[in-house]
Amino acid sequence: MKKILLLGMVIFLLGLLAACGGGEESSGGSADETLEAGSDIEDATELTFWTFAGTHAEFFNDAAERWNEENPDRAIKLISETYPFDQMHNNLLLALQSGEGAPDLVDIEIAKFPNFLQGDIQLESLNDQLDPIIDNFVTERLDMYSKEDQYYGAPTHLGATVVYYNMDIMDEAGVDIDSIDTWDDYVEAGKQVLESTGKPMSVIPTNWYGFWPYISQKGSGFFDDNGELTLANEDNIETLKFIDEMVNEHEIAVVPPGADFHTEEFYGFMNDGGAASMTVPMYYMKDFTEYMPDLNGKIQIRPMPVWSDSDIRSVAMGGTGTAVTSQSADVELAKEFLSFTKLSEEGNIQLWKQLGFDPPRWDVWDDPEVRADNEFYEYFHDDIFDILLDIRDDISGVNMTEYTPDVLEELGANVLHGVIREDNREPEDALKETAETLKGQMQ
Amino acid sequence: MLETPTKTNVEVNRESSRLKRMLNFLNSKKVVPYVFILPFVISFLLLTFIPAVQAFVMSFQKVLPGQTTFIGWQNYERILNPTFYKALSNTTIYVILTVLILVIVPIILSVFLDSKLVRFKTFFRASLFIPSLASIIVAGTIFRMVFGESEVAVANQVVTFFGFEPVDWRYNSWSAMLLMVLLCSWRWMGVNVLYFLAALQNVPKELYEAADIDGANVIQKFLYVTLPHLKPIVIFVSTISIINGFRMFEESYVFWETNSPGNIGLTVVGYMYQQGIQQNDMGFGAAVGVVLILIIFVISFVQLLLTGAFKRGDE
């Protein structure tokens, strides 16, 4: 009997070791890349900035140099560290949870943002910076990073969802893209494209990019204003049915290789004229110019086709909010610098010039500096911002709650995979079942 | 200095005798083992035991910055959901497959490698062992490329060569399981072969001679002489494989990170990581961890009872 107990203990300890061992691959570690600005200035206040995008680090680095020129008495030494996506968010979560080790400024991706708006919020409100200029913003974008009327994130772009058409294929099929007003027109055009070129009209990824923009455009979402889950409501079921039909019935849309818009496989597929169009936020311009050189001059941007029962022309999607953490040694300075970098007029102009992002401040959209020729106008066409100005009042935002990350997770893992790719689940059943699962999680 | 020489001598004597007694004490048969295991015990207590107890406490809490509250059994009540069942069933299938493969195949391989008929033994032994030295991240990246979706990926070229349709390896549940099991088996095969090879050296030659005299054929010799002598190693290898199987994380992570389509690659530890860290629900993650400990404990216990590992050899 003693022996059994002893061996039992041993197994128990092994089990403990086992359960504590998982996840070691992803914790800790140093930054992939570190940039420093203002390190040669004496008395400069040191600020750290974490991001998961190397281009954002360069952007902040450049901003710090401009700041130091304009504010020599309040110079800053900015250290920008780039980490892998998951690692950065995990480290930030643990740093804020434990009250130690967080940076002054940090990029938080939209799907992760609600995780940081729980408990005693460890981010600083940006309202004092935003209040005087808020009328110049498309506020739907700011709302995504807010809780109880406090804004915590400075947006990187508006992320207005648009359709990118490959004109080579559209011309071959004889489709006039300006005649596509509604999604039904889009499907009809798609059939024409498929018939004459054999190519799919569209690509539907099996993560939330294949669903969220479409329901938001219908004025629907995952939650109502009271925070009640509305995932399986009439509009959403109808929309998912529509998408399912595009892929599995009319076969005018396919799941992109790699199942996502940001994979090597997909870049190659699209670059080779694999699909006639794709629906994705404006920020994707940079992906076109970087990874699809063969499509130079062949792509036209248009607002999304509308649903017959809604006027919404575009949806602000994706995007990263930069926040100031409460652990910052100089919160005021960090906030002012953030405001200078991303909220000011100049900052918004730079967002377009350096990163090719549609600035969240609409008052810079016809600024001569924004209109000045650059690689994006060359690759696409000149009237990009006229299109945006035209639909400015018809851009919808999305309603974020603390459970939004769970919904996005479930959508990718269960709903879209089964309904769109495997085609073995009915849209209605999939959404209703997932809604039940989520309600269990939301206690 | 010269004033009280005797006193100093006495002091020196006293000190040295104290030192001696101290050393004697540390050297005594009763104490010495504890001295040697002390470093392990300390690191175990600090790095494993205390965090484990904290995790246990945490599993009854909702952990948010500045607002940690006890919520009773709520985390445990939420565990019984379809995603957890999916993770558990994935993990269980994975454990069964890896245990079967990693016990049976290495036995056969090690018998071959031990046989006098096989040539280039060292080469085969080394090439079986080398995969276990590879980093799983590196190996996983290569595997992901080999099993890419495109038609020119290695695996699909092989499949199409034999006249089958190319497969979307990472998007079907059967092929997802295949990928994970394959990666794990490929990595640990060599290690297990080593264990069995070592055990084979201990089988007395006389027994084979006796069996020869009794007219036993090759298969009979394997079943009635070799296998019984391998039993302790079989128990050891299967226990380790079961425990490692249930705590599996990396084999799934390298293929899909934590979000596999239809959760086909989700494991219990992956679920714990996803919910606890990625979704900022540490209390729930801790509860999943506690349930996992219990599962591993019960299964290992039952397994060791059934295989008779608790019995003495002479009973």
C-alpha cells in the first residue's frame, strides 16, 4: 500500500511538471529588432515602444526625430522594439497583469484590444488629447478602442473596406465595375467573369475577414448596444448564407490559398491573376505594392457594393491602436508624443506618405501633401481619396466588447471552416451552435 | 600573539573539531542523500510546486489587473464545453496513436538493429536518433513546407505520383492528426529505439540457447524470450509517452499556432494557452490545467496498476 502511495505521488509530481511545461516556446525572449531615436541628446526622457510591425517601429522612430527637432527642451529618446505578434501581446498582458515591465507606448491589434480593457484598465485615457480635434476624425474608428466614453487607442488607419478589382480580368470578361452597385450585381458580374475567364470573382478567407465586414455593412454585428450576443440573428444568418452561396453554389468565390490574405501562397495566387477581385480594408494597398508587383497599374479601387436594405458603403475594419500604459514614467509626455505621432494633422499625413494607410482624420484627405504623387497613386489611381470623401458619412464601425476576441476565435475555428471550406454545415446551425457555445463562455 | 598561545590552540582545536563534527554530520549516511538532492528540491519548490499551488488557487478566481476575485466553481463549470471536449478528444486520439507507434515500432526496429544479420547498424542507429536533436520549431517549419497545400509540395507530389488527388494536409481532421503524430513519432523514434536496444543487451544469451534446444522458431523466441525481458522498458516508455502526449503543445503549435480550422489541431494544453494567455482568462486557463493534471494522474495510475508496476518482482 505504501508503495502505491509513493508511486502515486511520483506520478502526481510528473503530472505537475507536465502541466507546467506547456507553452514554453512562446514566452519571454528579446526583441527581433530594436530602433533608437534621440539617443545622442542629453537629458532626453527615455520612452519605450513595443510593436509587432517593423514598419510601425520605423514610423515612430521617424516621428521621434521630428519631435526632437520641434521640442528641443522636451527631447525624448525613443526605443522601438519589434516582437512577433503573439509574443508581444502575451508579454504585454503579463506585464500589465503583474504591474511590472510594460513599455510606455504599445501597439495593440484590434482583435486583442478588448482584452486590455478589463479590470482596472492599465492604459491611459487619451481624451484630453482627442477632445479638441475629435470632429476631424471618422469617430467610428476611435470608438473601437474605447470603453465608457474614454478613448484608449490612437488609430493607425481608418481601414475603410473596399473592393480591389483586377481590371485585366474584368475587361476580359467585359464587366463594367462602375455598374456594380449591389452585392446581387456583384454576383451576376461574378458569374460573367467565371463563364468567360474561368476565374473566381472573389476570395473569402475562413477567418473573420470573410464575415465581419459583410455583416457590419448590413448594420449588424456580434453584439447589440446592451452587450447581448446577437451572432445568430436574422441578418447574420442571411449574410452567411449569401457568402456560402457565392463559394459553394455559384462557385464565383474561393477560399484563398493559405486561408488568409496575408500568406505567401495567397500573394502568389493573386499576383498571377488568380481572382478578379477581393474585399479588404484600404490598408491592403501596401501588400499590393510590396508583394504583387505584376499587378501594377491593373487594380481599381471601389467602395463595397451595398446590400439592398442598407446604405452603408464601407466598414472600418482591422487596425492597430497605440496606447499609453499606466506604467509609463512620464504619462503626459508619452501621450503628447503619441498625439504628435498619430493624432495630429502632420501625423496623419505621414501615415499616408510613409505607410500608405488611409488616415483616420478626414480633414487631411484633400491636403496637397496627401494628394502629392507617390507609389500608391502610381500603382493604383489618382482618385483614391475622392472615393473616400464621397462615402465618408456612410462608413460604419464595429461594436467591440470584452468578448469580441472570443467570437472572432470561434468564427475562424468553427463557423467559417465548416460552412465555407468544408461545406458540411448549414449557416444557420453553425451560427446558432456557436452562439450557444459562446453564451456558456460569457458567464 | 604570544600572550595566550594555549588558549589559541584550544580555540583552534575546538573549531577544527566543530568543523569535523559538521563534516561528519553532513557525511553521515542519513544526511548525505538530502544534501545531494537539496538543489533539486529547492528549484522544484520554487519553480514548480509553489506556482502549481498558485495555479490551483487561481483556478477559482477571475484574474484581471487590480480586480482579482474569487468566483467559486464557475471556471470549472465553464470547462464542460464543446471546444474542451474537442481538445480532449484530439489529445486522447493523439496519445493512443503515439503510444502504439512509439512502443511497437521501436521494439521491432531495435530487434532488427540488434540482430547480427543487419549491416550498417551504426548508420541506421544514428540516423534514427538524429531527429530528436532537431528543434521542434525548425522541424515543424520543414514539415509544414513538405505538407504544403500547393501541388508542388513534396508530400503532394508523392501522393499525385501514386495517382491520388493532392491533399490540403493542414485542413482535414484526419490529415491534421497524421501530421502531429508523424512529427512526434519521427522525433522520438530514435530515443525509444535506444531504450529498447539497451534492454536487449540484458537478455541472457543462455535463454536463447535453451530455446534453440527446445526447438523454438524466431517468432516464438521473440514472443517468449525477448518480449518478457522488455516489459519494464515498455512500461516506462508507454508511461512517458502518455504523459508527454497529454501535455503536447508544440506539435500542434508549429502547424497552426493556436487557431486551427475547426479546432482540428487543438490540444488541451493549446486550449489552456489560448484561453489563459491569449484571451486573458487566466483563471479559466488554470482550471483547464488542474483538470489536465487530474486526467494524467488517473490514467497513469490506472496504467501502472494494470501493468503491475506496483508489484514486487518476487510476489
